[in-house]
Amino acid sequence: MNNILEKSPVNYLEALNWRYATKKFDASKSLSEADLESLLQAIQLSPSSYGLQPYVVLVISDPELKEQLRPACWNQSQITDASHVLVFANKKDFDQDLIDSYLNLVSKTRDLPMESLTGYGEFMKSKLLGLDPETKAIWTSHQAYLAAGNLLSAAAALKIDTCPMEGFENEIVDDILKLGDRGLTSALIVPVGYRAEEDETQFYKKVRRTEEELFIHL
């Protein structure tokens, strides 16, 4: 069966089959500045609802800081052995400033008068600002996950290993990184780097539900 993805310079499906949640990184290997920048650009280019990107990503390479984080991450070695640790942190709450700053960016980037964006801005505000803080936080975390998914795919295309983690003590990580001071909370942690040769899980067959179970064609 021919697949358009197989015709791309990087075989996308092959890359997705290659990737796995790396259990042991090679601590002696580090990402090049160029590869790290490529990953960050992939995150930057990720889709988000309304284009608002209500999150930030902390890029951690400092060994001492990674050592501080490891106990709060269930003592998983990926935190200290990976080249970099990316912490996706979503906004816990927001007001109209989030929307207004985005509209200003749209106006500047596309050379549009602010007046032409008034209707879109009012629409976003009507849909988002009335939400309660808990619902806002859930929504912003969903946007962070979209960006993290883009990171995983981009890394696989570059043959860079990743391990998305939800296994960590959220409040402790927030405290170590002082995320509360920025109105943020940690949603997902993704160590990135290169797999260790002795990580046996890289040889495991990928387990996924069948197409018949997963897809419903209507």
C-alpha cells in the first residue's frame, strides 16, 4: 500500500516506529545546538487553540537543577541522564491580556490594523474569559500537550530520543522551578537525548491497537 508519508525525505511512519519512550539515556551524549534549536522551533510552530499558546517550555540542561528535580520525578534516571529536560508549563489562569497580546502580535506580524481584529478578539474573549479557573487550567494544559506531541514527532524525525513523563510530583516540581511565581504549573516533562545501548526496551515490539479497534469510518 503506497502512503504519501513514505515519499517524504524523512520517512515519517518509519520515524514513528523507531521512537519509543526511552527508559535509559546515554549520559555521555548531548544534543548539538542546531538539533536543540530544531526541536524548539518544532514546539514554537505547534498548533494551539486560537493560536494563543498559553504555556511556556523550560529548557533545562544544568546538571545540578536536574539532580534537584529527579527525586520529584519518581527518581527516574532519564531526568539526570538525558541531554536536556523540557518542562511544559501551562498557565493556571489568564485574563484578557493573553488575548490582547496575541492580537498585537498578529497585527505586527501580518501588518494589519488592530481595528480589523476586534471581532476575532471579542469572539475569543466571549468563549474563554467566562470559564472558571479550573476549566481554564485544563484547557491550557491541553494546549501544552499539543506542543509536546509535536516535539515527539520532530525528535523522532531527527533520530533524537524522548520520554514523555507524567510521573512526577507536580507541586514539588513547580516549587523547584518557581513556576507559581509566573502563574504556571507543570503539565508534562520530556527528557530528550540519545538512548543508551543497554536500554533493552528499544528492541521491544511496538504494541498498538489494531486499525479495526481504533478507527470508526462513517
